[in-house]
Amino acid sequence: MSTAPHTVQAYRASLLHFLADPAFTEEAYSWHQDGLLIVEDGRVKAAGDYAQLVSTLPAGLEPHDYRGQIITPGFIDTHLHYPQTDMIASPAPGLLPWLDTYTFPTERQFGDPAHARATAEFFLDELARCGTTTAVVYCTVHRESVDAFFEASEARNLRMVAGKVLMDRNCPDFLRDVEGQVGDSEALINKWHKHKRSLYAITPRFAPTSTPAQLGAIAELAKAWPDTFIQTHVSENKDECSWVRELYPDSRSYLDVYDGYGLMRPRALFGHCIWLDDEDFARMAATGSAASVCPTSNLFLGSGLFDFEKADGAGAKVTLGTDVGAGTSFSMLQTMNEAYKVARLKGSYLPALRMFYLATLGAARAMDLEGTIGSFKVGAEADFIVLDPKCTPLLERRSVHCNSLEEQLFALALLGDDRAVRATYAAGVKVHERSGAVA
């Protein structure tokens, strides 16, 4: 890591950030082939053409020279599980047996603060290496897992969202906490929510592992803390959907279980959303809730294909998540790669500009954090990454033949991975630089 030698820093490269969703607006992005990003005290001071802004720099300040590369806001991953880092790429025939065989036994270890902290450190290293500067993270049922995560993220001054998993049925006894979980969550909210750059997510794992009594208590907690996040899973797998119908027979749909408890609102993020119907997507749009699409996970577990066209038709907010450890990569570029293929298999098309929007400003909007992260708007937190279109021989060869920004971004999304991330900055401070990169 390096600290800033000046209160003001500047970075010269091609600059890209978004102003709107490219799916619905033509003038949706800002692109400067020879750009300058100016950062002051960890926030964006200006972003635009180098020729127009260079004269505004303090005397003697030389910009960091990243010419030939692309600076974008840091990626935002809206759904993943840090305790599942060590069980990534574990084989299973489907979601429910995967949970029983790998997930629950792995999460048992997170009552140990030392284990939780070591895993959190590695997890955050991987995110930085892949260019992810903000993530919405599931911890475990253990308070220690939440403390360890936020202690590690705050030591790096990262904008992170996380929460303690809530389960009181249909899980192993060693992960069930009937009495204390919701009270623990409130204590953790008081401790971590809006502390430095930390934000808290109220986290029922999914409807099958919560009794109606627990969901009612979660609803009261969410009502008492309206600016917290809510994160959970919905309609990921057909067997899971059938199970929910048995457990909650009076609900119209799986999503309706959460809606009935008042858990659909702004800052509510629902992982997967594969088997939602038109009425479900309409409710998501009406309530300001967001879908976190997890293509590598959904393909890995054979859960199904998200319908981008149906979600867009309803006006629902859509984001991207890696869903590590069912997801098979920490890289949002690899996640874009699979999202593109999922869309094609469902008969729709995701341009590269749309995918980069979903991973930056689109996620910030879905999280009610527009103006804070996800763009180079003046005053936004200076979380950004440097992407190298020549990081591998194949990507370099393809980039030479790119004739538009769309083609270049598409090549990065389809051919890129952590190697494409030259450097990652959080609040204006470098938190990762690719090994072997020339300064």
C-alpha cells in the first residue's frame, strides 16, 4: 500500500464513468481518451480532459501516468459470502446439497476470531486484486465473523456493506441461534453501521431458514433502522422454490414472503431472482428493491438463467454479484463474461457498456449510494481502478484491432480477469498494484 504524498493527486489515463443506464439513455457515459482524474482528500475533485484540467493542478504536482490504460470507478459486487472463500469450487449436484455438504460445515469455523480475521484479510486481498472496491457481504451467524470483517475492511479504509446471517430453523444446530440473533444484529448495527466507511446489512439467509417469528422480528429491526441494507436470497433454484411454497403456503410467491414482512424497500438486495414472475419484478420496481444477478454461481449450481429482458421491462433495478463461493471467480470481469452468455441464452443481449454500468453506477444506484461511490461525480469517494488492455498477449492482440470503446470494453469483459487490473485505489489510496507492473 502507498499513502498520498500530496493532499491533491492526479492520474492521467483514459477515463470512463457513467451518468445513466446505457440501456435506456444514449448520453449515458463520459469518456475521455486522454483524461485526468484529480483527487483531493480521498474524494473526486475533477474528472475530464487532460488538456483542460492540467493547468488547475498545484504547482509541481506531476500526475501519475497511466496512459494507454483505462481508469474507471471501482467495481461494486452486490452479493458474496466471505466465509465461503475456502470452499469455492466444491462439487455438488445442486444448491441444497451443496449447502449441507460444504457451506454449513465451513461456516461453523467462524466463531473463532482468528480464523475469521485471516479469512477476511485474504478475501479483501482478492477483491482488491480483482478491482472490487465495494461489496455487499454475507458473514456467518457468529458476531465474531462480522467484527473480524469490518475490522479488516476499516484497516484498509474500504466502503463495505456486511451483516450477520440470521437462521433459526432448517440448519445445523451448531448454526442455529433461536434467542440471540436479532438482538446481536441490533448490537452490530450500533457498532458498525455508518462507522467510518462501514454500512450494515440485515441478513436473513433465506426464507427457509427463518421461522415466521424470526422474519417478524427482522421486519421490526428493519423498520427501526430504515437506512440499513437488507440482503437475502430469493428464487435461486426450483427445489428451493418448492420448499418455500410448503413452508409459506399463504404467500403468493417466494418473493411475496419477504414482501409480506415489509422487507422490500430501497437498499434491499435480493440475490439471484431467477424464477421471479412478472408480478414479482413489478413489486421490485415499485418498492425500489434490487436484484443481484450471480451468473457464475447460477451456472455452477445449474440453478437457471436470469431474465434481463423481463427485469428491464418491469423497470426493476439490476446489479451483478460474484456469489463467492458458489460463484467461481472474484472477478467482476469474469462475472460480466458469464452474464453476457446468460443473456444470450435467454434471447437478449448485454452490451459491454451496460455491463460496466451495472458493475459501477448501476450498483451504486441500487444501493442508494449514487454520488458516494460508482462514478467520478465531484465529491464522490475516490474509489477507482486502472484497467490494462494489454495485460495478456491475447488481450493486447485483440485490443489493437478494437475500433470503438464498446469493442474495447467487450474484449476486457470477455478476455479479462484479475490480470487486467493494474491498480486499485480506495479513497485515493492505492490498495493493490499488480505484481510486475511498471510504475
